[in-house]
Amino acid sequence: MRESMATIGGCVSYARRRLPVCEADLLVSRSLALPSSHLYAFEERAVAPAATERVVSTVARRVDGEPVAYILGERGFWGMDLEVTPDTLIPRPETETLVEVALPLIAANARVLDLGTGCGAVALAIAAERPHAAVTATDIDPASIALCRRNAGRLGLSVETRLADCFDGIEQRFDLIVSNPPYVDNDDVRLERGDLRFEPRRALLGGPNGGLDFLARLVGAAADRLVPGGWLCVEHGYDQGEAVASLFGEHGYRRIQGHRDYGGRPRVTVGMNGGYVADPEGRPS
Ligand code: GLN
């Protein structure tokens, strides 16, 4: 088997026997540090043993189910190349829906908070689209904050980062709060068997019985961190749309609207902070 991997073409066949063609070719080209066009143009060219070993181990990781984004250490999101590590979720296409829904609600110089930013995907997409906005990104995990900062630096985007558990220690108010929070049910079978197996539980688990505990905490607490008339914009599970809309309603949000992702599934809910502000005499103004 190894003999046949002495050339570029041999490595490609090895990978293609084990993986779908596009994944195989991508992983081989990265393992050999060659543009993918070279895989086809220089099939006969010899490959050093160390490079062959990289192909074998990379293919093995993928065969074991590890996401390509973790193997390559990067993922595209909103037209940006982001570094990703197993410390954070891999940004997903449905989270681009979150950005799409939030953007029209963000004025040029708005104050925006991305709560639970992970690798920084949402905060950085907003910073790229609204260069004059003041974008703050929080996360409970120091490694995620460091990763967000690296991504911001690489992309030349300006985002303020804060280490925080939900809103703890966040004093100021924002015009818009956006979040892709943990919302997977603690008992979701995908956590053991499926594509979620490699991602951090901290970023996924939303609680038992439906995965809505963190969303409930977030929706409740966000009202105090939004200006009157400010917007909350959250991602949630495809089957959580109604429950999330009810949470928004219970906490006095208005103009509550659900949005579907590119797969047609309910995925994002927005609402405007009710704007209830008690005056010094305690009357609602
Ligand atoms: N979108 C992920 C999934 O359900 C979950 C992401 C999250 O919990 N924020 O596969």
C-alpha cells in the first residue's frame, strides 16, 4: 500500500479510496503543501516519506470523523478565512443567516455585542460590514477570546474582546446584541455519534429538555443590556423557533420575527427591546 504512495498520484488514489473525492484532494494538497492543480499536473512526481506520513495521518483523522475545518485549522465564513481550533465551534452556513438578519438592524456607528463569539465569526463579519460600529465580542473561554483576537488581527478588523460568562461584568448597553449561543439538547445523540462529537460541549450544550436553558438566560438578561428600542438577534435549533419567540414575548420584546436558514429551517429570532424605562417616580415612561 505504502509503495503506491511514493508519488503525488499515489497519495491522491490512497485518499480517494477512503474519502469523497473533493475532501481527499483537499487534504492531500494541504498535506503536501501543493496547490490542488499540481495534484493532476504532476501525478508522477515523487513525494518525500514525511509528506506521505502527513497524508496518511490526515486521511485517518477524517475517516475517524474529525471535521475538515479542525484538520486544516481554518474555515471560510462570510467571505473571510478564519482560523479555527477545537476550542470553538466551527462556523456554519446557518450562522451566516444570523449575520444577514442582524445587518439591516445595525446603523453605521451602532454599539454591537456578539455574545459567545467563539472564533469571532459573527463579530468579525459585522465589523467588516460596519467599519464604524463599535463591536464587542465576549466569550466564557480564554482560548476562544485569544482566537478571536488572532482572527481580528489577521483580517485587520477592529473588535473589542471581553472574557465573560453571559452578561456577567458587562455594564454598558448596546444597540444590538447578537448571539449563536449553546442550544443543543444535552441528550442529543449527535453529541456522541455525529458531527458534533469533536466540538466543545461548552459551546453546544443548551441544557436538558430541549436545550433552551442558556437561551432563556440570555433572552432574559439581554433586555437590561440593550438600549430601549435595541435589538436582540439569536440563532437557535430548527425546532426551537416557537419556544424562543415565546421567551422573547415573556420578556417584553416587540416586533418578534423568526427567520429561516438556507435550508428553509427556522433558525434565527429577532425582537426589539420593549423599551420599558421606569422614571424616578417609578412610572413607566
Ligand atoms: N448549529 C449547531 C448544530 O445544531 C449547534 C450550534 C450551537 O449550539 N450554537 O448542529
